[in-house]
Amino acid sequence: MTDPKAIQPSELDQLPDRDPEETAEWQASLDAVAKAAGPHRAAYLMRRTLERAEGAGIALPRLLETDYVNTIPTAAEPAVDGDEAMESRITAWNRWNAAAMVSRGSKYGVGGHIATFASAAWLYETGFNHFFRGKEGDGSGDQLYIQGHASPGIYARAFLDGRLTEAHLDNFRREAGGDGLPSYPHPRRLPWLWEFPTVSMGLGPISAIYQARFNRYLTSRGIKDLSNSHVWAFLGDGEMDEPESTTALTLASREGLDNLTFVVNCNLQRLDGPVRANFKIVQELEAQFRGAGWNVIKTLWGTAWDELFRLDTTGALVRRLREVPDAQVQTYQTRDAAYIREDFFGKDPALVEMAKLLSDDKIVECFQFSRGGHEARKVYAAYRAALSHTGAPTVILAQTVKGHTLGDGFASKNANHQMKKLSADEFKAMRDRLELPIKDSDFVDGQVPYGHPGADSPEVRYLQERRAALGGPAPARRVHPVAPLPAPAEKAFTAFDKGSGSQNVATTMAFVRLVKDLVRDKETGKRWVPIVPDEARTFGMESLFPSLGIYSPKGQTYEPVDRDQLMYYKEATNGQILNEGITEAGSMADFIAASTSYATHGEPMIPFYIFYSMFGWQRTADQMWQLGDQLGRGFLVGATAGRTTLTGEGLQHADGHSPVIAATNPAALSYDPAFAYEIATIVKDGLRRMYGEAAPGEDQDVFYYLTVYNEPLPQPAKPSAAGIDEGILKGLYRFNTAESAGLAPAADAARIQLLGSGTAIHWALKAQRLLAEEWGVAADVWSATSWTELRRDALEADAALLRGEERVPYVRQALQGAEGPVLAVSDYMRQVPDQIAQWVEQDYSSLGADGFGLSETREAARRHFGVDAESIVVAALAQLARRGEVQVTAVKEARERYGL
């Protein structure tokens, strides 16, 4: 191996050395320091030199890690603008009630988490008292992403300020009675309090980033000035292992989102044990965020450590703190001073001497209680620094103790995430520790009481005054009254009624054409938010680039290579399109922010997110559940849909199941339209329902999922029969009969009903002709625009029957009197059309594309799965043969004729 000392600078750097002699002198100086004062001193000087260079703006790679100490030294901390003693009492009450709520609920076995809020109490209290803007002031206030497991502490504070009662707290995690509180932040369950769902873990961080980015988008487009809104995301250090937690860090720094602050509660524990047992999670996160371009503030040690750092004249303490792994730090939390003296201080002679100057009480105080995240002054300094930093987002890494103040049985114990209660004696010890005026006699039958200083107490008045000064209660969700958006001009929706004639048009293209017309609408056009994950050209959306522009906070700082073309790539600061690159998770986070803007900012926006259908629900279904929880509104569009329509792409691209997953989301209205006019009808009604005048009892807090296809086919004219629109929206209507299709069946011909959705209706129409012309069978063809909506309607009818109400499901009404059996087919697995099977009175069977997809032509793939027109014919004949309506031999003959 080559000796590093023998490597010349020119071998390490492609830049020419203009003064090799000066370079050699610098290197010699470093060698001399290392020899005379040791490598630690040499390293110290290099780090300080690099920090000076960074501060002076000299272009050098950034230091990814700093020492394991506070970023803001004690001497530089600003005074807290408030009454620290009063805030300490408020925090004590919140700690008590959070623990009491979960403990009291444990008798019902509903669970809950105590230790997380115990570690993070000051992180929240400092923000609520000094920083978090409410929604009753100017603008939209701040957006708070609360760590899900800390929800008991937020409920406890709402109880203290009078927004919740004891009845609410006693129904924590028991919502069926009406006064219950959801386990975590769930807007759909508690829509006046929670704005953002943050469990599942990992969804909060990415959502916060795209929310901050969407705030800038609305400001840049002139929709609403949100320059005073700040996004705060409270996260756990274990949560940062989720890939969604860090997937968008570079977006935040690239776009300079200094309206965003992450607060990572580094209690060094995840659900089962240490986050980084043999390493240091704070250092790892610092390097990760610094490398991504974030401003990093470490708030690690409390004021008790000041004396130790003053005694550290050799740097031995800082070195030792940097090398001790996290799991050992947790062990110090549970051991006595003698153990800490030997294991921590005993590793270095300088530290041995330092320890001689420290009492046992001092050592215990430092290692078991004094963390930066537990002191209002430290947290206040970090928040103030974060808000004053410009040009980049900030992450605050606040070190805490999980289970702080709950007692030795909780603090830093590996099992504390699963520990749900304290004994009465443990609560009494906690009461004494927090200095709360709760009497032993308040413990009735051993049950811990809730505590409250009184509605007119100094604590409650102080709390409410601080919140009033900051713009009202927080967290809070407000849906501002806004006038329904006017319906776009009817022309945009009727453009497809006449069909496409001889022109072949894929339904993906039909949807894009519709949106292109809608964004031109003078009243509502600006409210459309087109979102695409780097596939706009795949979906034929490049025509929108020059007219709408692609949002970029920097505009377009270059001359695009296709500038001389009509549909050139145009970026603009006020661009309307969000083209996110190859990130479905990021695009969904965009969609969530836009779809809930009606509540977050009082500005209804109309997002549509178009994506490969296979990469939507399968990849980001958890975010779609989050979208439903957050009461989002808009259009998800699964393009290049189906298992057989995307020629040549194969298994990973062939979607045969997204409607199955979509059907599991109660907020998703899932449609599989076959024709352009159906798309127009669905979008028109979706705009009415979500953004216009909803019908009485109609839930506006829904979103639509439309599957559209890339197969160019003739688009028929819209039938003129009555009830077509109702059938499209409810999920089923008769497209034609054998007679209206001009097939002239015999009067006694066997008859069958063919139900098809999406592109499958074209195979059904071909099968209709084959059945009539080659087998003398009459077939009627139905367009099943939504198997899921048909099922939901039927489920509601079943529920009504249980209540004693007579109601017939729509699918049964629609098919009433239809002759013969029913055969359903789609480009998805049979489970999709089988959703309605139990409510169809006729004999029912189905065809579908079950199994993995494969690379093939459309025709070969459909034959492989048995869903092409000829396969439909054979299945129809077999169904009729079982009923004795055609000869059994016809089935065998058809199989042979069609090569099946």
C-alpha cells in the first residue's frame, strides 16, 4: 500500500499547485503539531480551520460532523422571553395528565405510549409558548407535524387550556362513544384539532418537506402569501430509519426551504431498544443532514454539563463523548456514580483527574438528568436560531431521555415503549418530583387522578395569553368558509360526447385533453395542480409545458435544448406543473399538500397526480391512506393501466390489482372508465362534489382514482338513453344491446349479459359480434365504470336492511329483468369484478388477468390470461351450456376454432 506521506498533492487533486513550497510548509506545520501536541490537537486545529473557511464562504467541502457538544454555547444563548418557572409548572401538569390518561386507559387494554412525550415535553412546550403561530392571526399560521407517539401530551395540554374535558381523556383510544380521542394525530377522527396524520412513521417528514415546498408554490403563483408560515416537524430518531424520512432532504436544501424545521427527538431509543446501539445516531443524522445541505443545530447537554466542559482543558471529555456508543449512554442512565466514574472517566488519565473534582451527585445529575432537550433555555435558543437562519432548512437534534421524570422504572429502559402504566406509588413519586399539589386522598381505589390548577389559575391564564399572542390555539385544524368553486364551462365536458370518429384515442390522452381545457377556465383554471413523477411525455402531457410552465423556485437559469420547438421544456417561478422527478412518494406528498390546501390555507386547489398505475397504490398506498385520513380532495390517475395494455413492459409494470387496493380505502372513489365521455362525466361530478355544491349528506372529503389506458382505440359517441350519467357515476349502465348494435339475433336466441370495465369493454364488444355472427347468441354489453362503487352501494343497502329499511342495491336494480347469465371481464384480477357477485341475481361468472404480468404483445398477453374476445366467447358459451341454452359441443368447437 502506498504511504500517504509519499503521495504528492498533484496526485490527490487535479488542480495545479501554484505554490508547492507553501503547500509543503502547511503540511509540515500539521506534522509538527501532531508530533508535539498529539494527533488530537492536530485534528482540533484542522476542524477549526475548516469551520473558519466554511464561515467565510470559502468553497470547501463541508464538515459533515462536529464535536458531540451543543452547537450553541451557553454564553450565546438568548434569554427566554417568558416566565420559565410558570412554563415549568405547566409542563409538569402536562406530563402528569399525559401519563394519567394512558395509565387509566390501560384497564381497557387499549394501549398507549407514555415514554415518548415524557422525553419531548419541553420540545413542544417551548414551541407552544413562544414560536408556533396559530390560525386566528394573519395568514395560515404554522403547520405542525406532531410525533404520533407523543399525542397524549398534546391532549393533556388541550385539557389544560379547556379544549378537552376529563371525559375526553378517559376515552383516549375509545372513539365509539362519541367523546373519544384517537390514538394518534388523525384529522378524520378529530378534525378540529389535528391537521396532519403522522403515523405511519416516516410519512410525517416527507409530508412536512412537501408542505413547506407547496407553501412556496402557492406564494410564487400568487394564490396566497405564506411567507410568514413555518412548517415544524417533530420526529423520533428511530423514525429516521424509515426511507421516507430522508428521501426528500436534498429537495428541501436545493430549494432553500428555510420555512421548514425538523426537530428530531434523540432519546436514543426506538421501539425495541437503542437506535444505534454500537454507534451514535446524533452524529449519523448530523452527517446525513449536513451532507444534504441542511443547517444542523445540536442541543445535547443541559447546563449541568457547563462545569465539566470548563474543566476539559485537554479535550479529553469531548473525545470521550464522541466515542461512547449510544447503548452505553443508556446504561449510564441506570447505573450509579461509581460505575460512571470507572467506565466513562476511567478510560483517560485526564478524565480520571477531572472526576476527582466532581461529586457523585454532580455525576448523576449530568449523566441521568441533564439533557439539552429537557431545558427550556436550550430548546428556546435552538428554535430561535432555526427561525433566524436563511437559505436552508434546519434540523434540531435534541438529546433527551425516553421516560424522563417517570421514574427509574421507565427512564431509558429498553421496554419503555410498551410500558403502559405506573403504579399508584410510582405516580406519587412522580408527583413529588414534579412538585404538583395532588393529595394522596385524590387517589381513589388506587386510580391516579387527573390534575388541573383551575380554569382561572395563573398557569392557565399564562398558557392562554401566550397562545392568544401567537394567534390562537395550536394544534388546530380550521376549514375556512369559502364559496363553492364555479363549475367550468360545459363545453370542456361535452367535447367527447360525439366520439372520436375514425381517430384512435387512448383514454389517457382523453383525460389529458380534458385537463388541458379545464386549466384554461378563467375562474378555476389557476387552481389546478398537475403533478407528475417524470413521466409527462409518457402520458402525452408535454403540450402543457410551455403553456403552464414547470414550477421551479429559480425559474429557468439555462437555455433549454429544445427551446426552438413548440413544446419546449419551460420552467418558471410561477409554473403550475409539479414535475417531481422519479419519486412517487414525493409526488404523493405533493398531492396531499395540494389536496388539503382548502383547510390548511383556506385556498381550494385541484390536484391531479398522474402516474403509472402499477407504481401508485402498490408503492405508495400508505400515503393514500394518509391522504384519506387528512381529508384530501383531488384526482389520482393511474395511467398505462391494466395487466395487458402496456406492451412489452412485463411483470413489474403490469397492473392487475390497483383497483383491489383502492377498494380498501374508504375515502377513494375508484373508477375504471372505458370511454372518453365517461371520464368527462366522472371528472365533472367530482369537481361538483369536492369543490362545488355537494348534495345533502354527500361526503366532500373524498378523492377519486381513475384508471386510464395507453391503447389508442376509437371513442364512441355518448349514448342518448336516459340515466346514462347516473349509471356512469354509480358504476354500471347498459352500453348497447345485441339489437341496438345491429346484430339482429333470432327471437329465440340464447342471451347473455357481458359486463366490461376499462379497456376490456372493447374485447366484450368484439365478443358480442362473434357470439351473434358465429354462434347465434345475443349478448348485451354493459360498461362497469366502478365495481367498487357498486359494491359499496350494495353494502350500504345491506346495512339498511339490518336497520329495518327496505333498499335494493343499484347493481340489482340496473340488471333487473336482464335475460340470461352475467359474464364480467376486466383487465384486472378476477377479484375486481367479483366484488359485486353476491348481489347479482343472475348466474354470475368472471374473467380476469390473475397472476404476474409478462412481456408480450397485447393480443398475446390477453390470450395468455384468457380475457381476449375469443376467450370471452368460449366462457360465454360454457356458461350458457351449463344452463342448457346452447349445445355442450359448441364449447369444444369454439375452443378448437379459436385455438384455445
